[in-house]
Amino acid sequence: MNNVELRRLPGNEDLSLPKQMSAGAAGFDLTAAVLQPTTIEPGKWRLIPTGISIAMPNGLEAQVRPRSGLALKYGITVLNTPGTIDADYRGEIGVILLNLGEQAFEVQRGERIAQLVFQQVASVKLQEVKVLDDTQRGAGGFGHTGKS
């Protein structure tokens, strides 16, 4: 198990810390640290603060992902999903919420807005070559194998 340190930023003592909402949950719910209700109009996005920062060991990343309930009920998602938080980042975690719904959406202080999922990062060394080996698929992409 990896230990991840979490710091509640000053002025956010009233907010819940990220937590898994069930025993089998992969993600830790993040809450909005907005100072006042913040409206996101349809087709627009806003950076929503969470009031926390983290320190994790090298070899981990944290991914900011949408909450399925907000997506289904209101069309709210995370613009750069999944948003990556690198192991060496120590600033406040922010969530770029995008309103794909038809109505304005109001973000309230303390509302669960996204989830944080931790993943191992593969150790990779890129090696430049002149030619890549061939495969049956080759360069086919973007749905080249059909709809189903």
C-alpha cells in the first residue's frame, strides 16, 4: 500500500476530506471549496477548487474523474478527463467542470464534484528508431474496424 499525504488548505476546515463512499469504491470523492455558489452555464466550464493538496510517492499518479451521478442527472463532467496529478505537484487540486446539460448548474460549497483515483505509473524509456515492426492492424485507427 502506498501512503499519500493530504493537506487541507487554510479556510477549508469545514469541508469533508476525500473519502471512498463504499468498501469497493475505486475513487475518493472530492468536494467543492467554492466560497459562494458558482454557476456553470450550459456549454461552459469553470475551475472549481477543492481546498486540498496532496503529496504522493514517485510511481503514482492521481486521476480526476467525473462522478457518474452528476453526468447522468445534469450533464456535468470533467473537461480534461481524466485530469492527471503528477507525483511532484504540490498545489491545490482543481477540477475543471464542464456543463454539457441544458440547464445552468450551481456548484455549492462542500458538494461532491469529482473523484480521485490513484494509479501506478509505468516506468518507460522512449527509444527512437527509424522503422517500427509491422502488425496486422498497422496504422488503422479511429474506428477503422467498424461500428460494432
